[in-house]
Amino acid sequence: MSHETLQTLMERKDHLEASIEQHGMVLKANNIGLYEPLVDSDGHPRHDIDVYAVRKARHSIICLQNDRKALLATIEKEMALLFKQGQNTVSSSVPDQQTPPPMEVDDGGEANVTKRDKPLEPFVLVERVEPGQLADRMGIAIQDKILQIGTLSALNFKTLNQIQTMIHNARGGKLLFVVRKANTGKDVTIEMDLSAEGTRMGFFLKPLKG
């Protein structure tokens, strides 16, 4: 697996999402979603919508969404492999550098770092949190520092696009965050539930310079 191959997969994902959005415009134009009935109370086709166009758009969206789900699973798997390969390369070229330590969660929800020479380090800072959105509901606050998002850490983080991709790929499931709280200085693990459709993280991050 190469970065070029991953980029090709990401481009394919973007194409699928653009197609989904295009078909979604048909539903929007008819003021209807994926699951509302296409017949009236008497069982006759509704006259306020283009039934044929809506049915066709719905079918296309469902097929494309299934394709995207399978593609996202592939992307997530390959990203994890790339990350592992990167760790192996670093380990072989720099003998004294170690991979991020595993996280253990105690009863209070705090993340305990197994004692190693190289603990997790923060790589992004929370600049703003939207009230009521997922990050706010899960206790993330301004000035908190992020140490890990899924397979992302200070070791392999380069741009904020990686975080956006990681969150996007976790849609429909859960994503683990390790956060250093600004008010206590303690590291906590937070499991973000992204299974609900339309869930927004609702935070703004700023890279921390090493």
C-alpha cells in the first residue's frame, strides 16, 4: 500500500460523495427524503412529487452509500497499515524511538499511559467548541490538547485533513480520542459515537508546533 494508492481511494470516495449529493438534489427539489411514502393515503402515486425521479434517485443513493461504506472500510484499513509501516520505518532508522504507549482507562475514565520512554504527545489544540454538538456533549473544551485520534498521533500527524478523514471514515461507528484536559492537565480517553446520521463534531482545531 502506497500513499499514491491511498490518494486514489480518497479521490474515488470524493467522486462517490459528489454523486450522492447530486442525486440528493433531486430529493431536495421534491422536498422529500429517502424513506417518506411515494403514495397518498388512498394508495395512489403522489401528485406533488416526481415519483419516477425520486424512486430512481433513492435507488442510486442507497447503492452509492453502500459502495462508500465498503470503500471507507478499505481506506481505514489501509491507513492503519500505512501507519504501522511508518512506525516500523521509524523504529528501524532510529533505534531508541518507540511507538505510542497503549492507553488503559481506569474507573474514572482517565487514560493511564503505560510507562515507556516515549509517551503520547499532544499535536493539536482545541480552539473553539460549538455548544450542543458532539464534542461539547462529550466534555471537550477550549484549550484542551489532543494526543490521539484513532490511529493518528504526533508521530504520523501532518495536516488537519488527516483528522477530517479519520472522523469521516468513522461515520456509522465510534472513534477513540485521547485528550489532555486544560483544566486538570490529566489525560482522558473519550469514545465519540458517530453512529447517528448527521452527527457533527463541532470543534475547531489548531496544529501544535513541535
